[in-house]
Amino acid sequence: MNYNNAKFKTSYGKFEQIPPPERTEIAFSGRSNVGKSSLINKIFNRKNLARVSATPGKTATINFYELENIYIVDLPGYGYAKVSKSEKAAWNKLIGGYLGSERELGLVFQLIDFRHSPTADDISMVNYLIDDEFPFVIVLTKADKLSKKQREERRAALKTELPCAEDITIIEFSAETGEGVEEIRSIIEEIADD
């Protein structure tokens, strides 16, 4: 799979705008500023394919990227406190509409900041994915920011913090060092080959 050929396809701000699925989709979900755009850029070997912002809550659209026979779908970040109730409601409708519709969803990469306990929104999302039987993998972002000891502590804590943690594939990832990229790519390729 040639990741360098990935290209931005389109973005949608309202669920009603999204056309029916035409190929397998792999979605990236997570709270605002968890590093979804950085991860997508790292997978595609690009600096600015997905726009990275220091301001949380910047991605308010669902962005589709074309990669050979699949779409990579960047969902808007959830859980950012400094947006209006109407914006939050619009995001919820967009994300909920996308996940609740009949998409050809091969997998959801659920991103969680490795440095902190999962937020209530993260736990809700994981429970939603479990309850609705979506195939998903958890990606722990910003792994390079933790020492070896801190990582061990966070790993142990996650066993009690995450529902069904022992049954979930968990990948530690760093956009800085590239740790976890090959593992994520091999999962994407497996889904693309199905």
C-alpha cells in the first residue's frame, strides 16, 4: 500500500451531506487535541495533509482521505469545553450520525492521550463502540512524552480505567518518533485486503 499516494477527498460539516458509502472506511476518533491529525499525517508520511492545530476543537467536519481502495475518515474531536452548546450538539449529531448509519466501517481507531486517565467522554465512546459491536483498536497518543516508569504506571492504570481493557488491542503511538506507525499501517492493510 503506497501511503504517499493518499489524498484529501472531501469534508462534510453536516451528516445529511455525506453520500452513501462506496468503499470500506477506517475512522479515527478521539477527543479534541488528542493528536488525530498528527497521527494521520504520520501514517501518510506527510506534514500537512490533515491540518494540525494547537487550538482544540478546530476540526468541526468529518474529513475523508482517499487511500487506494479505502477511505480514512477523520472524525471531529469531542469533549472540548470551550465551544458553544449548539456547536457541541452539531458535532454530536455529525459523529453520532456517521457512526449510527450504515457505513462500510472496517475499523475505528479510538485515540486516547497516554499521559492521562481516559476522560468520561473517552469511556463513553469506548462503551459505545463495545455496545454497538464496532471493531476498534485503541491508540495511546503522545507516548514519547512519558518516561519508561510513567508508561508502566499508565499501562497498569488503564487495565482498571478502560472497560474490557484485557480484550482490546492497544497500540502506543508517537507522532514525534514514529512509534506504533507500522503496527497501525499493518492493521489498515489487513482491512484494505479484506
